[in-house]
Amino acid sequence: MRVLIHGINYFPELTGIGKYTGEMAQWLSENGASVRVVTAPPYYPDWKIGDGYSGSKYTFENINGIAVWRCPLWIPNQKTGFKRVLHLLSFAASSFPIMLRQIFWKPNVIIVIEPAFFCVPISLMVAKLSGAKSWLHIQDFEIDAGFEMEFLSGKVLYRLIKQIEKIIMNSFDRVSTISRKMMERLANHNLPSEKCVLFPNWVDIEKICPLGECDFFRKEWKIKDDTVIVLYAGNMGEKQGLEIIIETAKKLEDDPNIHFVLCGNGAARERLVRAAHGMKNIRFLPVQPLEKFNQLLNTADIHLLPQRSDTEDLVMPSKLTGILACGGIVIVTARKDTELANVVQAAEGMVCTPGDSSEMSTLIKNLAAKGVSHSEMRLKARNYAELNLSKEAILSKFYDALVKTLPRQDV
């Protein structure tokens, strides 16, 4: 089976969509598929081109047997709505000729990852020209998110783009997304149920797991054993509504036994650092190396997972998988009956009203007062991950669905 993957994010990005696309490609390769990837240089979540890569020229590399083409990419200094559109367009335009070249490779299936939606028509066209099956995988409903977060605006523009989106989606052989609520949104595009596939994000439950006593970071940070560490680890973007963490930390500033750690990079980081200026109960860290990630997750007594209320059913935060796999206690901001709230509650986590820092500070104080050992909560979180988020189980089901789209001779 020859699989061509088209997406703006890819390994060695350690967080978000690039992580999952990279792991999917590697798993497919290890299970007998011939895989090629057309992508951009790594830039996320720092929003700058990674060391050793170029944003202005085409490059090629072979990563563990996978052929990877890197296409030029423009990175804006300020992430306005218009500049984000130009950023995504720059990759769609630069990747177009490389995708056309893949027609001669004659892929059996082309998988395009959204975001970026600008890439979707290109992948669909290349699939038609090469005779390949077409598969659209939606990590974020970026068009809906763009309008709901007001990066884009205008009712006429929204109706026009949504109509175009509906036509394009219905042209694919398969369309998948990562949560049941997002699957419901697919139904609004009049997609036949047999075209729709639930393909959730996953976690390697062997690599991310409970460690018991874990004091590496406490020693490095010189934080006492009885201090409660409250961690946010992930992209610091606009969808998360991370201001609530700063507001919560201010409310708990007089409690010497609670310390906040924000680990990651992203468009909102500088603004958050400025907002926390002078606070002694909060620190910021860059993205940690992959080999230290499990230790970082296990260091936290409490994990925070804020989401803006206008995006909670448009995305399913990928960082949740790691939190649950390590048996973490999590507080998420979400409205009742959203899928994010339902998943967290099923895993014995706690749900806070979006934007309510007083409620979040109360939940943290209550957990801290009990010593945050909460072995039952941790056990249920880990059990949920083992039953629902296993990398091997999820990718095996995806592979089976992929095979069913192909003629027998192409498998």
C-alpha cells in the first residue's frame, strides 16, 4: 500500500497535530505501507522555523524509511486573522507542485490533515488525477473555529465558505475526525454515514505511564516535596483561554504550598508572561525534551486543561491523552454535556466553568487540602487511557478502515 500524507505539521514537532501525524506515518510504515509525506518545516508551537530547517526553500529528508518533502512556509510575527490565513496559504501554494509530482508515484491513498483546509482541494485533485482514494482527517474544524474566535467575520463570507467546504468534503472517499461531537458536525455537511470514520487521538501507554515517586523536576526547580504543583503543559495559543490560569494563580498567591508551572510555547506565551510579572507562585518553561515528558507529567499533582467555551466541541485537546495515561488528576474548563466534559468526568477528572477563576481556585484548594494523593482518581484516569486511548488499538482500527477503502490488489 502506497500512502501519501499532506499536512502542514509533522515530526519532529513534539506537540499537537505534528506529533500525531508523525506517529501515524511511522506506524503505517512499520506495518508494511510505503509512506511519503509532504509537509512544512517544523515551526509549532514556537511559531518559528526549527533549528536546521529552512522556511524559504524546498528540502527532502528520509526519516526512518519515510520520504519527507519540506515546503517553504511563511511565519507571521503577529498572529492576526488575516496573517494566519496568509500563513496557511503559503504552505498550500508551496506544497502544490510537490503534490503534483507525487501523481507519478501512483499512491493508493492520499490522506490530508486539516488544518490547513487550503490543502484539502489540492489533495483531492491529486487523488483524482492519480486514481488514489482520498481521505480527509479533521483535527480541528478550523473554519468554524476561525469565525467563532473572530479571526474571520461576516455572515455572507461564512455561508459561502461553508458551502464550499460541504461540496469538497462530500467529494472525499472517507472523512474522519477525533471525537463524537465532531462526528456530529460532519453530519451537518450531509456526509453519508458510511463515509465518516471516528479516528481519535491516542497515547503510547507504554511510554506515558504512572511512575510513582518522581522528584526529578522538583529537585531541578527546588520545590519542596509538600508543595502542590499545578501544571499546564502544551501549546500556549488563543484557543485555550490560558488567562484563567494567571487569574487563578493570583487568587492563590498567598498560599505558599501551591505552585503553578506553565510549560510550552505559542502565540499567547509573551502576553501570559507579562500578565504574571512579579508573581512568585508561577514559572514558565519551554517545551521539554521527549525523553523527559513522562517525568514532567508525573511531577504534577494537578493538571489544568483550559479551553475557550466557543471551541470546546470544535477540538479535542491532544494533551488530555498524556494526562490520563500518566494517571493525572485534571481540571478542565468546559460546559456541561460537551464531549470534553464527558470524557474528563468519565476519567474521574473535574470540570470547571469556562472563565471562572474563582471556581478553579476553589477546586485546586480543595484538592490540595486533601494532599492530592487521590489514588482512586489516578487509577480511574489510567484505566480510561488503557481502555480508550491505546495507540496500538486506535491505529489498528484506522488501518482496517483504510484497507476497506482500497481495491484488494492495492492492499
